[in-house]
Amino acid sequence: MNQVNLKQLAQELGLAVSTVSRALRDSHEISQETKDRVQALATKLGFQPNPYASSLRRNKSKTIAAIVPEIENNFFSQAINGVELVAKQKGYHVLIYLTHEDFHHEQEILQLLRNGRVDGLMISVSNTTTGTEHLEACRKAGLPIVSFDRVLDEIDVPKVTTDDTEVSFRAVEHLIKKGCTKVAFLSMSDNLSISKRRQSGYKKALDKYLPDGWEQVVQCSPDDAHNRQLIAGLLEQADPPDGIFAAVEKFAINTYQVCQELNIHIPGKLKVIGFSNLSATALFHPPLSTIVQPAYEIGREAATILFKLIENKKLLPTENKIVLPSQLILRKSTAKSSL
Amino acid sequence: MNQVNLKQLAQELGLAVSTVSRALRDSHEISQETKDRVQALATKLGFQPNPYASSLRRNKSKTIAAIVPEIENNFFSQAINGVELVAKQKGYHVLIYLTHEDFHHEQEILQLLRNGRVDGLMISVSNTTTGTEHLEACRKAGLPIVSFDRVLDEIDVPKVTTDDTEVSFRAVEHLIKKGCTKVAFLSMSDNLSISKRRQSGYKKALDKYLPDGWEQVVQCSPDDAHNRQLIAGLLEQADPPDGIFAAVEKFAINTYQVCQELNIHIPGKLKVIGFSNLSATALFHPPLSTIVQPAYEIGREAATILFKLIENKKLLPTENKIVLPSQLILRKSTAKSSL
């Protein structure tokens, strides 16, 4: 016997499918009389509710969310392009939400998303995020989550990152091999594990090559003017650095701006290397040595994992923590002194 | 006498507010018996439906959409920041959708948005968009729309743009005054009125200063590699230009890359000016002269107008077409020859 479905029940009874569905769920919006009629026919025809129906109902938005701190940074815009490629193949739309590095705003967005607006979300947290409750609440509500780039170690969701510690170590090692003895680190936020990993790569290189030597960490912010002040202070101090390792594209740009203003020669007086996904850094004067993250691939992998979760597929153990290698692109900003 | 509202009706009848509301709208989901009970009490207590209720119901998503072609271009990311500022003040969330310059994808997004997911939308169309039906359909469905930057002249919605023709004229005039006699224009798309306006500024400057002289328009694309090929061809032809005016940031960057590769000196051999909102162009070698659009302000104005529409406020006649001036930032890429 063919299985009876909701539509057939509705046709037989002369009711809307939604009414039959509500009646079977004992909705308060449906009269008892109607409920009785529906239930009687359902029993008579042997109607079995589809066990997948409710999960299909949950996954009907055909939309996923990508939550990122900002999009002026090329890393995030490239990562989103990777996400969009996968979503397009799956026939999904991507909603992009910006937190503007504001934890409270991030909490609001996640609260909004708990109500079935999307089938899953990918997030790179803000640098002011200090807790995981907002993510836990989404996870408990059954919303699949994948964390990428700026991940929170405390929460048990799949994570896609790059090899921050290793590539930071290599960047600082490179500065030292080019003659730097006083390398400063421009850091973004103490809250983020990604910052800690980049700083730990910096520390490891110093410990290996310059133990008990010069060391300085400057806590930068999203505010360019404030960063330029901090960097100018750093470069004008009595014992200034001869090398800078910038944790974020923005800070490397801020450093160049300050050097232009103070007439500090790069790489003669100061060598600079920084994380950046801006291809135009090759056009800088001098061209900037960069750590290029596999931004597009990180977005693509994060989305691929997310769709596995949405489709209730099992993840391989290796898929819970994916680490994609970054690339060191060496240019003139870290060349041996040309002064 | 105090006005009776839905909640009081519902309490009196022992029903949910949503049930009462549906019953009054003669919904097929509610039994006739319930409808009769609700109607009887409504008449008895002199219930008057709130004329604003349905518009409030429409405006309950507390979300607006910003649809843009891409976010790797700093113009759009800055415009979105302007949108987000206004939305935040209004307690609204912003959904960002990317069309990736794909008309079909843009149509899909607008179809999705017709179903009440957002209270209004702002759009800067893709460069492959050739019709307005998708926008007309949203407008007819009662969804407020504001068009910004890349606007379609054919559709009657408020538009926020910059003075493309005038500032393009001034940029080309500047190249000519610095000694250029053969200025090429790198254009983005024949479909867009914004491209036509920028090209018309270019033409006007040539007509005024170099009538019947050298003229060349190169149709570029979103594909960097393809653009670099086109630009290399342009610069290696028998009678190459001595000045380039780039309609989009990307094309100015492509020009620099080609000049670096072919060892063409800027500004000695070729002067370059382009639309760009990337502050790092000041760090280029040589620093790039740019037309800086008021991106943040365009986003802010577009969102302000959109909220007026959402809140059913009357627009001033001047608010239907807002034109914000761009700024010419002159740097070394257009300086008098230093060779």
C-alpha cells in the first residue's frame, strides 16, 4: 500500500495542508471538531507522520549565516567568497552579518538566528568576545555551527584555522635572520586564542634565537588613529625596535603610514612583516612581506563542514579541527639593509 | 470608553491572540464556530481594528537588506558600515547579500526577499544586470527600496549616488593639465548608468581640451588576469596612452601591476588616476592619485532614506535623488614627469 501523506489527507477532507498539519499537532488554533475529523481519517487510512518532516521543516530556510567582525579586512571578504561558492553549489543563500568587533552585537545576532532564520552558521568571533554562552545556546537549539579563523577553544564545534603559531614563528625567524635583534609584536586582542597563538609563535622564535633579549608587545585596536599613535610612540622611544611583526593587515598598514610620516626607512631602519591578504601590498613602497592566509580555502572548508552537519552526515575525526597552512611571501620590506 | 484591543478580546474568549486575529481575518485555519464567537464579542464590545496594525505586522522583521556586487572593493565595505550605523540606531539588523556581479543571482536574492524576510532593502546592482523587473516586483509587493551607487535610471525609487560625471571630468582634466595628450579610459560595464556617467565625464574633458584627439575606451571585467592582459595590450600597442583613468579601484591596481611587470615608469611614462576608497593607495609606489567617493556617507544616506520609507514618512522632493560629491586626492602618480 502506498503511504498516505498530508496532502492526500487534506484533499480527502477538503482542508488546507497546513490545517491538517496543525490539527495533527493538536494546535490550539484548530477547532476540536476539525481535529476530530482529521484524526479519524488519519487513523482510518493508516497515516504515518514522516520522521524526516520536522527536520526538513527546520532546514527549509535554504540559508546559512556567515558572521564576521568586519569586511574591510580582505581576509574576511575572501573567506566569504569561499563560503559563497559552496553555498551556491548547494542552492543555498548566504547571509553575512558584521559584528564590528562588538561582543554585545554578536550576542544579538546569534539570538536572532536561533529562531530558524538559517539552517546553520559559520562564525569568526569579535575581538571583544569573552564568553561562549551565545554560541552554546544556538548549539543547544540544534543549529549547526562551524567556527573559523578566530575560534573559541572552549566550545565543542568544528574549527577551521590556519597554522598561526608555526607561520608566526617563521615570520619572526625570517626577521632575525635578516639582521633584526629587536622585534616588536603588534597584537590584536588578549581575548582571542588566535592572538595567543600568533604571540606564542613570536615568543618561540625569540626564545630560540634571542633568549633574554629585547621583547615588546603592543596591544593595538580597531582604531587606526590610535594605532598610529601607539606605533609612533614605539618607534620614537629611546630603544626602538628594528623589526615589526604585525598580527593584522591593518597594523602593518598603520606602521607604513607612521614610517612615511616620521621618515623612517623600510627596510633600512625598520623591517616589517605582517599577516595580510591584500594583493596590493606588493605595490607598496617598499613591497610588504606578508603572511598570506588561505582565506578562500578556509571559507570553503568551513562551509563544506557546515553542510555536512546540516545534512546530518558524520564528520571524520580530522574534520573537527582543520588547520590549513599559510604562506610566507617575502618582499623588500624585510630585505637585508639597503641603506 | 477605552478602545478594546485584540489582547482583551482574546482574554475574554480564552483564546490565543493569534487565533482571534486569524478569526477576524476570516482565516481558513479557524473553525466557523470560533469565528462566530470572536465576531460576536468584537461587535458587542465595539472592537475597531488598528489601522496601523497591518503595517506593523509587515515591519516586524527589524531587518533590512543591503545587496552589493562584492565586498573586496572598499567602496562597498565602507558603504555598508554607513548603513550599519543607521540601522543600529534604529535597532535594526542588516543582512548583506553579495551578487558577485551575477544578474541571475541578484534576481534570486530579490525573490527571496519578497517574502517578508526584511522590512526594506538597499541595492547597488551587478554589472550584468540588464532589467528592472526583479526590483519592480519587490516594489509592487510593498517592499521599500533605495538604490545607491550603481543605480538603474529606469526604476522609480530613491537614488543615492556621487557626482560621477563631474568628478570624472575633473580627473581627466587634471591628467591633461599635467601633460597627458592620450588618455585611455578603463571602463567597467556598458550596462550601468554609473559607467556611462564616468565615461561621459571622460568624453567631456577630451572634447573640451583635446577635441578630435586620441581617445580609447577599454572594457575591463571582474577578472584580474584578463584585465592585466587587456592593459598590457593597451600599453604595448604602437601608439600607447600616456594617461589612464580607471573607473574602478581594481583597474588602477591592475594597471600598477602591469607597469611593475613591464617596467613602465609612473608617472614618467604613464600617469594614473582612478576611483578608489582604499587608503593604502597612499602607500603605493608611487602613491596613487584617487577619486575618493563618500562611501560611508552614501551608505548612511541610503539607509536614512530607507527608514523614512519603512516608517511611512514623506520624502522631501530632494530626497528622491541625492548626489554627494566625491573628492580628488592628487598624489605622485599624476605628478609632472620626473623622468
